[in-house]
Amino acid sequence: MDAARQDEIKRRFGTRVRELRKARNLSQEAVALRCGLDRSYVGGIERGENNLSLINIHRLAEALGVEAGELLG
């Protein structure tokens, strides 16, 4: 997989995280606290800068009250 495709996947994932967070009226800080991640890391996820581990994907899903698969939608 080329770098452009990887960047697109991270960007789409981050957009989905932001959509779900805003739909629940949560700040980045609130989500970060719920899942044990740094707020700046959550911001990087939403901007498509971070390549998450499977564990962190599940942490985010739990913090947002969704199944992990919904983050990929």
C-alpha cells in the first residue's frame, strides 16, 4: 500500500472519530480522558496524523460508545 493510500485511510478514520465525538457533544479532552490517551494524540487522530494500534481503536470506540467497526465506516 502506498503512502498516499495510508494517509487517506488515516484521514477518513479521523474524520469519522470527529463526527462521532461531536455527535455526542464531547470535547477532545473528554474523549481522551475516557480512553486514557493524551488530548493532543486524539487531535492528531482526528487530523489523520496518527496510525493507531488496534488497542487504541478499541479504546476510542469504548469512549465514544460504539463498536470498533463503526469507526471504520
